[in-house]
Amino acid sequence: MNQGLPSKQLVNVVCGCRQARHVEVGCKLWSLDGTRTVKTTVTEVAAVKAREVVDVVTDRASFTVAAEQELCTPAGRVSAREAMGNGRSEELSSPRATPP
């Protein structure tokens, strides 16, 4: 993954929440697996500059990611930007992305 969350974005860690910039290898996070939330462990952290973000909205949660962030969807892996349009939104029941 070469894109992610904005540094000030609040992230749901298992023991509460913290800004994305304070997440480090070994942290336990809540992640989406389809429409369920599951515990995951951070294995790698990288910082990149993103010029565009989108809000991802599912039937249970919403969050902001870089436009190039890959999302696992029923239609396969797509960028958040791609999930916003280009005729693919009908295939993506969860998650789906909407413009900010």
C-alpha cells in the first residue's frame, strides 16, 4: 500500500483511538472485513504526501482515505477514487466511496 490515512485522522485502535501519525508497527486496530470489524495488527507504516482524499462510506462506518488507497470490495481491489465513479459504484455494496 502506498497511500493511506491523513496524519490527523483518528484511527480506531483496540484500546481506544489515536491519530494516524501515532500508529506504529505492532498496534492493534479495528479494520473492515467485508461489513464486519475485526482486530488486525499493523505490520508496516509509511508516510507519503497525498493531494486528494475521499470519504469512504459503508452501511456501518465512514472514514477518510487518500484517493489512491486500495479498497477490498466484492468487485475486487479498487482505488477509493475508482470506487467513487467510473460506472463501478453499482458493483460496490460495501465499502463505497463518496466525494468529500
